Amino acid sequence: MPQARAQGELEPFWMPFSPNKEFKKEPRLITRARGMYLFAPDGRALIDASAGLFCVAAGHCRGEIAQAVARQLDTLDYAGAFLRAHPKAFELAARVAQYTPPPINRVFFVNSGSEAIDTAMKMALLYHRVRGQPQRQIFISRERAYHGVNLGGTALGGMVNNRRAFGTGLPAVYHMRHTNLPENRMVKGQPEHGAELADDLQRFCQLYGGENIAAVFVEPTAGSCGCLPPPKGYLDRLRKICDDNDILLVFDEVICGWGRMGANFGAQAFGVIPDLMTMAKALTNGAQPMGAVAARQTIYDAITDAGPERGVEFFHGYTYSAHPAACAAALATLDIFDRERLVERARTLSPYFVDSVHSLADLPCVTDIRSIGMLAAVELHPHGAPGARGHEVQKRLYDAGLHLKNTGESLILAPPLVAERNHVDEIVGKLREVLAAI
């Protein structure tokens, strides 16, 4: 049950993406974590079915990461990010480039997925400008997309509640249709139907002029809206249309990246190479805020070669870009990825995970299940206002010892990649117990 706590202690904190009034009356708190589990103030364990917010791929409270951060803070706590640098930033960029698909080998560090998206938008605009095409100002995204919550990402996003309170946002952002078709219900992996929806991009090229479009942003698998794997052939068609019209293709790999799709990134999982990739979350195992944009060398070269010989080429960056502690956390995380072969573990466990989650299809409250790699969503029949059932179930799952993220009626499963079969059994068992009772 929710932990008793004086409401006045909770009031000063304005919680993100949360019903503040409701939570502060019935707080459900997390006070510590270890491995696959979170712990409530009374000591009860909750198995973490969504890796925090898709970021704790190597399990919670890894001592190697904590020690690396502590050593770094005791050695160099901060180095100015502009006109100065520290060695770990270069080391980390080289390590990240070992995971990205060639020829994506230039890495720009930021502090979150949201910052990575806005950075990629600026890179796209400047790339076209230095090549003599400054008219390319249009961006294309999709319905049901999530690309963070900065102004650029909010404009690109296609989740209505993230947009409706903030007006029109940036101009010249248009949205293709999503791929959540009725005929794709209960499909494991990539659905057969919907590749033709990529032709929405061709329609935009005809309507607005392909020569005016800067970039197309897509999640290889849409994550925060509730796991929408790409239909077979869909991403390939987007790639071809982009190539035909000299448009940059940007993959938002903030959730898909670092093994979640059973490959290094969604780009490798689906065999389609973008021009820019955004990443964050699992890059540091959630232990420090960090994100990045990885770019094709041709984009880096075009921008840097167009700049002055002894001056700034890209007028963009953040105070905490490539922060020493974040770099230390990321390097320690990648050591774990290498040593424990987390990507391979995810690929091996995925069939069992997918089959286990789909076993819930017999429950009367379940209307759809979508899954790929180590990501899945169980969608519930609505009951009452939109999102009301999912919100209530999420609270009941906390009380039953299971943590996950919900978006509306979609319960999203993305356990840490260190999970074993018994953890999958525990997650699905608790889900069945709670869903059978509603």
C-alpha cells in the first residue's frame, strides 16, 4: 500500500509527467534498488519491468559504475565543455562508435534524449545550409511518436497530451500516419501490414517539395506510445524516399538503442542505416544524465569544413556536454556491455520474453499485445476516461510488487537486459494476477 508520509514534506517538488495532487495524497515511493529490483520505504521489493524508464539495462546500482563516477569526481569534477576537453570524452566517443553502424562515427554529447533531438535538428539545418540548400526547413515525424519534451521534440512528437497544452510549437513540422493498424493486433515482432504508410513521406515531398524537407525523424520501434515495431519493409521505404530527395533520415534510438532490439541499435536490428542517430538512457545505465547524437562522417565533414580555419564551426552545446562523471559512468557501462555480452543476452532471451508476454492474450481486459526484442506493450480495453484504466492498473501493480511504465492503456515492458527467465516469469505472473482481477 502507499506509504504514509506528511503531505507537506512532498509539496515543494513539482513532479514531472505525474498527477501531483493525487500522488502527494497517496505517494508510492522508491528508496533503494539492486539488480532487478526496486524497494519501497517499507522494504517491499518491486521487480523492475521497465528498466526504470528504459535506461537501466545492466541492472540497478552496479558497483563498477558507482566506483567509476566516484573516482572521476575525486580526480576531475568538471572541465569546461567549450574550447577545453578532457580525455574521457574522446575515449567515450570512440567506444560509442564501435557500437554504431558504419559510417556513423562522429559523436556529439548532450545530457538527455530531448537535447539529442534538438541537437540533431540543428545539425540537419546547418548541414543543408552549408551545402547551399538553406530552404530545407521542414521536418517530418509521425503520429504517436515521442521525441522528448524540448520545443523541437515536442513539435516532432505525435502524442497528443504532450502537445495540446503548448500551442502550435515550431512551424513546418508535419506528421506521417502511425503504423498501429487493426490487422496487426497480437503480432509478435514486425507486422506484415503497413509498409505502404511510408509513402506518406512521398506525399509530403510532392505537397511541400522534397527539396524543402531537411530531415525525417522516426523511432525504429516507437517506444513511449506503447511498442510499435515497424512493418516489414517500412524503414527501407523511408530510406529510399530520403535518398531520392536528399533528405536526412534520423533514427531516435533513445529507447531502441543499446540492445533493446536484440542488436546494438535499431539500425542494425532492421538493417537500415540512418544519417543521424540520437541516444541516451542506457548509455550510462541511468546512473548519470547523458545523451548523444551520432552522425555520418560526411555530415561532420560538411559542417566542420565549411567553418573558419580557426573558429567555431557549430554554434551549439551545453554546459554539461561530455561531463566527466557522465563519461566515466558511460565507459563503465560499456565495459559491462562488453564483458557480460548484454546485447547477445537480450537477443537470446527475447523469444522467451515475447512468448511469455503474449500468454496474457487470453485475459478479457487485454485488447492487444505488441512486442519485439526486449520491448513489449500490453494494451487494455479502456474503462472510463482515456487512460484511466492504465493509470489505475499501474498503481495496483506497484502494490503487487511490480514496477512498469504505462502510457494511457498501454502497459510497457522493457526489463533490464540482465534479466533471467525466472524474472520474466515473475513479471508476467504479477501482471496476470493484477489484470485478472480488474
